[in-house]
Amino acid sequence: MRKAIVFVHGKRAGILTEIASNEYHFEYDENYEGEVVSLTMPVSHKKYCYKSLSPFFEGLLPEGTMLEGFLRVSKIDKNDCFSQLVTKGNNLVGTVTVKLMEDE
């Protein structure tokens, strides 16, 4: 199981957890009161479960030739979207950043 901290405008919003390659959870921090991570993920719901990486997070990843170059340089498997997300985490388009959570 891998985890990443999700930030919006530099403020910690919640935790993205990869349970398995076909199960992901995103949960807002209990006291988070900032902007939503995505309009499709309102804070009022708190926890979201997906069978693959959520469309919002997947949409932050590079595509096409940019993806191929990124995978080659980073030595990341094309199917490992979680590693792609945390590797690009500080250089994503928009207000969201993602940082790999170290073991607690």
C-alpha cells in the first residue's frame, strides 16, 4: 500500500492511497477547509473510492510523446500511474501538488 499527500495551493488537503493496482482511495483531512481538489470531489463527501486512479488525478499526468519521454527518463512503468503522479507531483498543471508519504 502506497500513500501520497495531496496539497491545494500548498495547503494539505488529504491523502491518496493506492490499496492495490485496481483500488484507490482519496480522503480529505478531517479539518480541511480549503478549496476542493476537484469539482468532482467536493469536501462535503470526505472519502472517494475508485477502481483505478481517479479521472482527475489521471488527467494531471502527461500524455503522448511527453509521457513516453517522462517514462523513459524516470524509468517508471507505463501502467504505474501512482508512481507517475508522485514523481510529477511538484510539477503538475493547476493548483494541486502530490508528495509521496513516507512510512509512518
